[in-house]
Amino acid sequence: MPVGVPGVVLQGTGGQWQVRLPDGTTRIAALRGRVKHGSVTKLAVGDDVSLAHDATTDAWAITEILPRRSQLARRAPGGHGERVVVANVDQVVVVFAMVKPEPNEKMLDRFLVIAEANDVAARVVINKVDLAPPGEAARRFAPYAEIGYALHLTSTHTGAGLAELHAALRGRISALTGPSGVGKSSLLNALYPGVDLRVGAISESVNKGRHTTVGARMHPLPDGGYVVDTPGLREVGLWGIEARELDKCFPEFVPTLASCRFADCRHLAEPECGVRGALATGRISPSRYESYVKLREEVEGDSRDW
């Protein structure tokens, strides 16, 4: 049985993994026993793997999980350890709508912190900009561009921003996330006509309030790269971060941290705090600071749990 056919894992269920080969074809493969039981790394969607083919049975086996460049992980069911949702992501693409539904900056900040905590670059996409007054989206979300996040203002109706977003997805593995109803599938189908990419098919109402395990799925893009549908990304990333590291997940906070009087400053009520000093002078937005305070409370509660 020759070994060494490279592939990337698109999705998995019941121990059967769909793996894409370099020529664009897919194979169903099972983990070889020694990899399944002897490897510290648990196979995840997005993993680069080596395959072997048994010509006698026409069966494919995953013989090796290659080292990861990055990962997005969540708390494993039962609260012990982590479960990798997707491996080897190049960027998190957070999609919100300008209207219907109204964008929630606190939720946006949560997604951005998830990306920062996992050391993955992030992009902000505000869709349906044609349904708001001209310039309103650019004004409202300008602070995110000023922080340094790539900001895309898009409309599937007018085509605004689609060329730039298309270029940003090409050749990259992008984890796509955001609330339901913001037009993620419509956006992808406008970017790639005829491909019929449908993401987020699992309704939020089904999963609301539950710690469900919903697998990610990678969609190959016709001109290179992948879009990864990541249901449940809201629970990714925050559970394992220590409260004292949260401030580093707000890029605009980082230059001010050395100004804090105390090395373990929580930036809540401590005197001579660099973060609150920057807040007072307008270098940090009140909305972003409020998100930090809210997430700090959550992270401190989670750290007590685990």
C-alpha cells in the first residue's frame, strides 16, 4: 500500500472523513489505527494529511496528520480539554449586515477577540450597505478600520465591495462567521456565481442555549482557497484565555499597557491605568472598552469553571 498522497480534510462524520486531493477530487477515508489511537493530535476539518490507497479494497486511509499552522478551538463537551473546530485557518471573516438584522458591535467585538486569542487575522464585512443611508456604514465602522482591521462594505444588490472581498478570499483558508440573516450565502453566491455555496444552514433556534457539537465544513473556492462554515464559533476561543491576557486581544489597548502603574492592572478601577487614560482622551472608544469589561467578566467566570 503506497503512502504519501497529500490531502486536506473537508468534513467528517462517524469516523469517515471527506478529503480533497490536489487534483480537486475527493475521497472518503478513515483514520488508520495507529494514527487514531497513537497521535496526540485529534483530526479536525482543515488538517493537511497524508493518505494511502489500498488497490485491493479500493479503501483510503489517513496515515499522518501534518503539523498545523493555526487552529480555532472550543471547549470539549463535558468541559474538559479542547476540541479543534478547524485547523490551518488563514483568516476569520466576520460578516454583519447594516440592517435586517441591525448590527451588534458587542457581538462583533466578541468575534474579533476570538480571532485575536487564536492568533488568526480577522476581516470585518458589513453587508447590505445599500439599505442604509449613503456613508452611514463607513462612518459607523470607521473605528475598526482605524484599529487596523480590514473593513469591507458590501452589497449583493449593487455589487459594491465584492471585487475587493473576492481578492481577499482568493488563495486563503477563511473561516466565515456572523449572525444568521446577514446574507453570508447570498454574498458567497454573488462572489462565485454558479457555485451555489450555502453556509449556515443549521438554524440558530435549534442550537440556541445548548452546548451542541456542530462540525465545520470546508467549501473549496473555484479560484483557489477555501471558505469554512463554522457553526458555533461564538463559543470558540474565549473559554481557554486567561483574564490577564484579554487586554492583548484588543489591538488598540496594546500600546497603552506599558503606561499602567500596576503590571497586573485589570483596567477597571485601578489608579494610573494606561487603558482608561486612553479612553478618557478618546484614543480608545467607549464601545470597545465596554466590550472589554463585559468579556472580562465572562472570562473570569469561565476561568473559575475550568
